[in-house]
Amino acid sequence: MASVATLPKSGAAGAQAAADAGILVVDEIVKQFDTPEGPLIAVDRVSLSVRPGEFLAVIGPSGCGKSTLFNIIGGLLDGYQGAVTVGGETVRGPHPAIGMVFQEESTFPWRTLIENVAFPLEIAGMSRKDRFVKAKKFIALVGLSGFENRYPAELSGGMRQRVAIARTLASEPKILLMDEPFASLDEQTRLLLGDKVLQIQQDLKQTTLLITHNITEAVQLADRILVMTYRPGRVKRMVEIDLPRPRSSDVVSSEAFGRYVAQIWSDLREEATRGMQDEESRTLQAGDAS
Amino acid sequence: MSMAAVTRTRIFPLALGIGALAAAILAAEVLIRVGVINRFIVPLPSQIVPAFERVIVEEDIVERFRLTFFEAFTAGAMITVVGVSLGFLLFRINILRQATETWVAALASAPTVLMYPLFLVIFGRSAWTIIMMGFVAGLPPVILKTIEGLAGTRRVLINVGKSFKLTGPQLFTKILFPAALPTIFVGIRLGLIFTLINVVGVEFLINFGGLGQLINDLAERYDLPGTYAAICFVILVSVCFFVLTERVERWLRPVD
């Protein structure tokens, strides 16, 4: 039976313990939005710590504040309580140690594949020749050698998402932060890209934080999975995934994998149901009001 | 070669375009000859063709073409520089945009050509009156389409830029501007259409300058084949501009 460890310890002691071990520490984050219906707490006292080289997945139902958490950690959202630190340094705005991969298609359509991947190097002031040499390394890493001079419109959705990953990796971030990067892809492509991400993570020892709502994806990729509650988004449970590494998509057929999926689903089911009921009641209210 | 393969060749669209034009000219010739179209309003295409030589030899068409092209090009460059700059300003300063966007849109549909007496007073009977009239007429679509293009930049692309810690000017030159470029060029093309119409129109009205003045002169002389031949040269100016803008757009953004 898979081991399940509950987390987190709220408060200063818990945060200190997390900070001791983590390269990325999220400490008691609270984010509230003002909506026409009144204040909405999207994320409530969420703490987590990602260890160097670790793959941590954050999973939760739609509306649990996963993307809010992604934007806070990436420095794209402010006006929250708590703190995000990278290597002990507080994150205020986008941090060079954090590389972000977004859920939506984010390649630049006016740039070729190699120009896309070399983009962060261009911003860093590297010469065209040097940045193209370096970009080719990362293009090879995501398995797109030979497509350097193609434009995104000439690539499939999965290939474009690999370009986005390569572009982020080219900036050599200490932490790779991904927000449902495979959400728009079909299941087979998703599994295969999962393999690619696993391989990259193993090759680069890349510390990775993945935000997802897909249980199989989280179990396939992660060392630990943080399960969030539906609104307000709180930490419900931390699950250690004790599956052997190196992993591939073959792991999905193992018995242990199935147990983890079932276990996380039992945690998520209650939250997802609550989310669905909440959505239905809001739809009904909106209908009555109109 | 199959029909599908033929249609994919580069020469096919060109040949189809020329063929369609030739068919339209032929249809006009027939309709005029059988009396469906009044030949005192529209001359026979077969009369227009020889008029080209007369217009070129007797009416100094090269100089007139050059003058109209210069006026339209100057006004076009001005609407591009000023329009894109103002569009960016209105995009960045929301209160300014809210305060003026409706007025700019209203200006786009206003018959500004009727203001030519005012421009004559300000700039005199010179090329600058024509250029400024063209500029005023062509400016609004460039401003509006620049705002639309910049505002329509996908949020995720801006977030990518922010995640790489781009500065404000970098965000504009590396992401906002290239993302908005196709829409901006739609505005520039629209602006150029308005500009060229006004340039030729004002040349006609004030009887000064290039092709517009020539059309006026030939119409006054009731030289209909010559008038239509001169109109063809106006179309040629328009074609030159569209080829030029397409080349510039392709150079700035090689793919779409």
C-alpha cells in the first residue's frame, strides 16, 4: 500500500521546517479577490516546500486556486499575504531562478522554433551565434532536432508545448514551474510528453513544480503530490509517490500506480463534488437573478 | 499534372487574376457595344488602350505619377509613424483612450475631404495641402487598428515576457509590436486607401499636382478614354503601395 503522509504543519514551525529543506518555499500564502458577490478567498494559508531536484505536483479540482498559486509563485500576481522564497530570497515579481511554462499555447508565432527557444538568451544579451548553439542543445533535449527553422504554425500542439518547455529550460532556471502544460493535448500525447518531461527532469536534475488537475499525470511524474481543497484552496494532503525511478509512461500499468490514483481520487472526489455543486448553485442563482 | 496540383502553383493565382481582368474588360466591351452601358459615360476598352500612349506621351504622365506617388507616400509614412505612435499612447494610457477613441472612430467616417478650403488657407495651393488632407483622412484607421492589435495581444505572451523579466521597451518591441503587427498592417492598408482617395480627390478639386489634376483636365476636355487611362495609373499607384506594404510586413513578420 502506498504511503500517505499528511502535511502541512501550519504556522511558524511548519514554515521553518519547510524552509530548512526547500529550494522553493511557499509560506502561508493567502490570496483574496474582490468579486461582485463579495470577497473570495482563492488560496488560504497554503505552505509547501520543494527540495532541490524534486518533482512536486499540486493537484486540485477546478477553482481551487491552483493557477492563482502558480501566478503568485511565478511573481505574476501580488497583493497576497505570506511569502514565497527561492533559496532564501523572497520573490517579489518574476524571479530569474523560476522558469514558467504556461497552460495556454505560448510560443511566439512570428519566430522560428530556434528563435523561440533562444528568446531568453537574446534577452540576456548573448550573441546570435552563441544563443543558437545553446538553443540547439535544448531543442535536442525536447526531441525537436531538425525542426529548428519551422514556425509554430507548422508544428503540432504537443510539439509547440515542447518548444515552450525548451524555451523555459534555455534560461536555465533553478525551478521549473509548469501550469497544466499538457491540458490541451490528447491523452496519448500527454503520456508521451510526460515521458519527455521525466527524461529531462532526470537528465538535468531539474527541480520542478507542476500544477495540474490530472491525477494520472501527477502520479506518473511526481515525487510528491500536494492535494488541494476546493475553494478556498487549502492543503488537504501531501502524498509521497514511492514509484521507482527512472520512470516512463509504462508505470501507468503498474498496480502501485493504480493504487495511488485511486487514493488521490478518493481525496479529490469530495472536493470535485463540492466544486460541481457550488458551480451548479451559482449557475442557478445567476439564472434566477436574470 | 492534376488540376489540384495546377492550382497550387505560384503562377496560377496570377494567371487567374489576369484572366478575370481580361474577361471583365471583354464583357465591358461587349456590353458597351450592344448598348447596355452608355458609351458616352464609359468609353470602350478598345478606345482606352490607345489612349495610354497619348496620355504617356502628351500628358507627362511619369512626372504626374511621381508626384502623386510622392504625396501619397509622404502621407502614408506620416499616418504610419503618427498613427502607430498615437495608437500605442492610447493603448498605454487608458483614460486617454476612453476619452478619445469614439472621436477617432467618428473622424474615420467623417468626409474630411470637404475641409479642403481650410487646408488651402493653412498650407496654400501646394503639395502640402494634398499631403495633409491625405494624412488626416488616413490617420484614424491606423490609430484604431494599432490599439486593437496591441490590446488583442494574448495575455499568455505578455506573461511569458514578464516571466523572462523583460523591460517595458523590450516587452513592446519583442512581444506587443510583433503580435499586433498583422492588425496594425490592416490599419495601414485601410489608411493608405483613404489617403490615396483623398490625395487624388484633392488634386482633382484644387486642380493641382499629379494624376488627380490630369483626370480633372481630361474630364474637362471630355476626353473619356484619356480619363479612364489616367484612372488606371491611379490604380497602379495603389498596386505599388499594396505591394510595398506586403513586402514590409513580410520582412517584419515573415510568417502568418
